[in-house]
Amino acid sequence: MDIADEFNLLVLEDCAQSHGASIQSRKAGSWGDAGAFSFYPGKNLGALGDAGGITTNDEELMSVVTALRNYGSHTKYENRYKGVNSRLDEMQAAMLRVKLNYLDGETSRRKQIAQYYNQHIDNSLVLKQPYVDSAENHVFHLYVIQVENRADFVAYLESRGVHTMVHYPIAPHKQQAYPELGHLSLPVTEKIHRQVVSLPMGPTMTDEQVASVVEVVNSYVLRA
């Protein structure tokens, strides 16, 4: 923010996976000029369907964004900007309003699970686990580890009844959407995308389920 102030820049926060996270007791979405939250059903605060929201203290920005989501209009049939139809459905808003009351409790449960994983996963083939330097700055939308032989690891866990996900398998500069970046060699980025695996994480997991995940991960050995 200091750099942005110096050079008269806007800071836009990507808060899609950080609902309730804080730094020095200041919540995600309140640092920059605006924050964008996803309320996709799988997020920490999820609606019944696709939904999202923007937070800002800038009245001018709020006015523009409010119009952009509604065909660029503040007044019906009068279009000030080239906008879109991106209004939050009232049913989604009603659902989110109720679920918001449970966010802190669900976040606490996510942290408990992550702490258990961090303390009990003990397998040298797990190369890296999430780094956490305080209790408030990580809300564990996902619990992502890195493994050397991902396909074998995932297949083993699946055979033992533990479902995993890969977020995300293709590095941005290798996506077809960015052919102009395809020539780049970014070995660290590419290695991460080859190794990341998301273990089960969610506030509805029981202690028994969490312990079972750890047991299966710890029993994994590299197969020929």
C-alpha cells in the first residue's frame, strides 16, 4: 500500500479463497482500494450457485462498479458505461447472509484440521506442507502439499478411499490462452504445478476422517 500510494496506483485484492483471513487483525478485503470475493459453492463462504462480491471504501469506485454489474446503468434504460449483467441473485444473498454467521466457526475447524495434518503427516515423500506463521493469516480453503511422484501418490490415496484434487495442474504461462508466454522457462513454477496435491479439507470432516487421511498419507511408499 505504501508503494501504491507513492506511485498513485490502485490495489485490488484477490480474496477468492481468503474469507476471514487477517494480517495484524485487519481482514482480507479491507487493505486495498477494493477486494473481490468469490462465493462459489466450494469456497469457505459459498452460495447455492455462482456468486461474488466486491468490497471497497471508495464511493466513486463503488458507484462505477455498481453500475457495471447492471448493464452500466444507475437508472433503468440509461447506460452510462458498457456494463454486464452480473447482479447477485437475492436467493444467493439470503443464503450467504445466513452462512456468514457460521464462517468463523468453520474457519476454526479448518485450522484444527490443518494443524493436525501439519503435526501428524510424517512421510519423507511429502516434500512440502503449508507454511503458517500465525493463527489468523491462513483460513485453509485448501490444504496443499507437494509430492515428487504425484500420479502414483494420487492413485494410491484413491485406492485407499482418500480423494484428492490438483489445484492447478497447468502453469499460467503454459495455458493455450497465453501463446505469447509459451516460450518462457519458469522451472520453479513448472515444478510446483507438477507436484501440488490438495488433501481433503472442510469443516464437515470428522476427527476420524482426518486421522484416516493422515494414516493413508503416512503409509504411502513409492511403487515401482
